[in-house]
Amino acid sequence: MKKNKQTPVVPGQRRIRQLGKIFIAACLISIAGCGILTDKDQIEVQEPALEKLTSDRYPNFSDSMHFSGFLTALDQSLLYYNRLPKSRMIEFGPDQYTVGHMVESLEILQAFLEGDPPASDVNRFVRERFHVYASTANEKNQVLFTGYFEPTYRGSLIPDARFQYPLYPVPKDLVEIDLAKFSDRYQGHDRLRGRVNGNQVVPYFSRKQINEMRDFYLQAPPVAWLENRVDRFFLEIQGSGRIRTPEDEIVRIQYAGTNGNPYRAIGRYLIDNQEIAQEQMSMQAIRQWLEANPHRIDEVLHYNDSMVFFRIGVGGPFGNINVTLTPLRSMATDYRIFPKGAPGFIETRLPEIFPAVLNAPENAGNPDSWQPVSLFVMNQDTGGAIRGPGRADLFCGSDEYARFAAGHMNVRGRMYFLVMK
């Protein structure tokens, strides 16, 4: 296959649209208040995220799952790239490659793997044909891998005495502002989300404020209702999920946006307040604590000002590049510093697949007891808590194994990205 040349470019200025004096003045003043462009976020973006490796530093490219499911995930990234202009640039740390080059990279990898090559050939093929970029966190504290999954909760499309906790869509009064249209200084930053209050744009309502507003449904008519607020909060953490209605129908609930307030982890709040020991922290531990302390649920949930909004959808679950996620092959990273849709390679740990999670050994929830694995993956999603070169979130699926693995996964490992030479 003919290769496109690697072509570094300097991004041109985006065309600036006139959004009105209200937005210009208020947005620039409200950056810190909206919790989008904090000092921490700016430092993370400025840190080098990827380092191009010499061949003598390449890892051993073996796949613990013998590439099961990987070609499905690769096809999804091809769908993504084929929707983009072929000349658009994809950044790999200090280097850039065209979308056309990324398509060729995936197609050559796809053609090779369809031949079912032996493991020894895979390692040689990658070394000969691909550049490898390592996360700069690999040699420091390593990359922290967590997991997420698509949960199923009891719910209804109509509220009643059992289903009282609403899932809101994006509110009608929420505005979204792209500051990059005003200055290249804000290229790569998240968009601001807020609301117009008189002649100012101010941060949108926090989780606590939304939950305490009796008429919020007028701005955001609920798309569905759940039977408890703990389920609702965990659905937000996962970003999407399924609802099983009283009629035994399955309704897909998809991520639609957030209120733009800063995300704060309630797990950290419980650790800092000595409610759960750090070594025992997991999603299951958080749920058990909340269910055992119903009088403190608001205190803990309202610690996180960020709130996720949803929509009813078909298909999925979808990542941030709008392609279907593949269990144990799709991962979420910081979209600001890692290449969207790119093939990756990770070294981490996963629990064994037991006949039933309930029959798993007593220590199975301890990631230190899990087996080391290496996997080829695709970078197809992101998350509000996934920030910087030292974080990655692995999509684990929708079944009981996925729930178990995602709920306990908190493992240090290494992460790499690949692109054709």
C-alpha cells in the first residue's frame, strides 16, 4: 500500500463568529466558575502526553485474548475516520498524521490480522510496520486503568409511586460556548456550559440545585424514571445504560451532555472522610455504603456538582466518536491529548471469567490477584474523570462479568498507541 507522508502542520485559526457581547464578556469572566478551564486542566494539557519510541523500547506485542473482538472494534474506528476529511490531522504527541494515513494504518493492520497470524508474526509485523508512541505516564507512576460497563436498571417511561427519580435530557436553557472561536488560546479546551441570567452567562445549576428545584422538569422534561437515586447516579458514572420497564421491555439510555460543573469523585470524598478504606474502594463498596446510610445519600451525591443528561436512543453503547463500543477492546482516554479512534496496546490486569461471579474466589475483587494481560484496543471514548496521560478507562461490556470487572478495576499498567510508518 502506498503510504501518505507524515505531514506536521500548524493549525490555522478558526473562523470567529459573532456570538454577541453578552457571550464574549461573560464567558471569559466565567471560565473558572464553570469548572472547565481550571489550572489543573491546563497543566495536564500542556504536559507531553506521548513519546515516540525507538524500536529497542517497543513492548512485546502479544494479545491475551487472541484478538477476539478486536477486528470489530477496528471496523468501528474505520467508520469514524471515513466520516472525516482525509486531510484532517490526528495528533500523536508532537507528530501529526492525516486521517487518510490513519485509514491506511487500520486497513493494513486489519488485512494482516484477518490472516490469523501466529503470535510471533504479530510482534514482528508491528515492529516492522508501525511507529509506537508511549504514554509519558508509563515510566512514572504508570497509567491508572479503571473500567466501565453498560448497566441495566429497573425503570419506567412513566412516573409512578415506584419510579420517582427522573433522568433529565439537556435542559432548554443550557447554552454551550466554544471559546476557541474567540481565540486560539482556547484551542483544545472543553466547551463552556452555562445559562443566561440577565445580561450575563453564569455557570449552570449544580446537581444539588437541580435536585432541589421542583419545577426543573419544565426546562428538561424527563426521558425516563428510575426507582432509586443511587441507580441514577451510577448510570451517570457509566454514561449510558439500559432500562428494563415493568412491561419487560428494554430501553436504551444514552449520554446527551452535562451541566458543565466540575466533576468530583464521591469515592474520594468517602475515603477522605474515612468512611471507606482506600484499599477497599470500588463501585460495589460505594453502593453498599450508600444503601446502608440512606440519611447521608444527599450529602455524598451532592459533593459532585456535575450532572449528566440523557436521551433515549437506539443501538450502542456509543463512545465519544459516535461508534459502537466493543467489550474489552474499546477504551476511554483524555480526548484532548490522545488520538481519537487510534489503535492502542495496553498492559494491565483483568479478573478471570468465572462460571458465575457469585462463585468467584473471595479475593477475586482485589485487582492485585488478577492476571496480567496485554490487549490491542481502540481509543473510542472519553470521560469527565479521565484526564491527563496517566488515566484510561476500559469498556468491559454489559454482562455480569463486565459489572464485576468494572466495579473493581483500579490497576496500574502501561498504554501505547500505534500508527503506520
